[in-house]
Amino acid sequence: MEGSALTIPSELGRVTISPDAIAQIVGRVATECYGVVGMSLRAPGATRERVTRLLPKGKQLRGIVVRNVEGAVALELYVVVAYGLNLAEVAAAVRSRVGYEVGRLTGLEVAAVDVHIQAVKRTA
């Protein structure tokens, strides 16, 4: 996780949410979306040189980057999508659902949700 904790001021004090807590929400919501087979590792380097690996169910946090952008949250997700589906529609559905749920569950403003499709996988 990148970035610092996000804070929500209120009348009685403030609430601080760690990037790891936000990443757990993002990972659970993203893997529940139709067409998403799992989360993927984000590898440095050129696109052709990246090695994509499907992560087991309990390892959602490694395919997510959470950033604090002027008090709002910016998210990057690295996902693996099922073969045969419209990739743009799956990415749009993930972006919409993740943005809505993070805003609803945390009370934070969501500045951006970037969905990177790392691979396409045939399902049984």
C-alpha cells in the first residue's frame, strides 16, 4: 500500500482510516464483481516484460494501490478477467462498484478508480 492514512474530520474528533483497511474493502468488492477471476500482482517494467500471476483468494491486497490525493482516495486495481467477456464493460462495472462501495463504507471521497486488466483467463 502506498500513501498515508486518510482522515475524516467530524464534530467530535476525527476518524483515521489506514490504506490497508481501504484495500481490504476494495479487494473484497472487486473479486465479487461479475467477470473478475481474481487479483493480480503488479509488476514493474514494460508491459511486455511483466509477469502476471493470479493470487489466491486471501491475497487480494497485493493487487491494489491506495493513494491519498488531497484528502480523497485514489485507487489502482490489477485484475484478471474471465475469457470471453467484454473487457471494457467488466472494467467499468468494477470501477463503478468499487468507487460506490468505498465511498459508502468509509465516507471518503473517491478521486479515481483505475482498473488495470493484467490477464484474461479461461474458467472451467
